[in-house]
Amino acid sequence: MMIKIISKFVIMTTLIVNVDNEKDLPILKEILTRFGLNYEVNKGPLLNKEEDKLLKKLKKSFTEINDWEAGKVTLQNAKKAITDIEAELNNEL
């Protein structure tokens, strides 16, 4: 989501803001209105299915990393994990 601010002066300044949280938009619009600034709200293009899938995987990965850093989960030994993965791959062949 992008907000484009157009000032009232002859020299124009443009500010582009990406709003990740939809709930913040009304607050930002109110602030801009109170400052007497003209603005436009443009919603960015939606992600295609593959991009959306990748984004969800990345968010899940970050959540898992945060859980690990917070001590909520323990990690498997890397050598054992690789051995297990190789065994699964060999069984599928």
C-alpha cells in the first residue's frame, strides 16, 4: 500500500510510504489530513500464487527462527538431519 503526499507549495515534495499493517492506514490518513496535506492512497499489486507461497514460507521461517532464539524449540543435530534427509531421498528412488 502506498500513500503519495502532494504538498500545497510550488515546490512539491513526494513521500511514498509502504503500509504493511492495514489497521495503520486510517491513523496515517488522519495525521495527513490534520497537517493539511493532500494525499493519494494506492494499493500495490497483489502477489501471484508463487510469490504468495514464497512469502508465507519466509514468514514461517522467521517465526521458527524467533521461536528458536526465544528458547521455545531446540534444533536437531545437523549431521543427523542430513543423514535422515539422504535416507529419505534414497528410499524414494
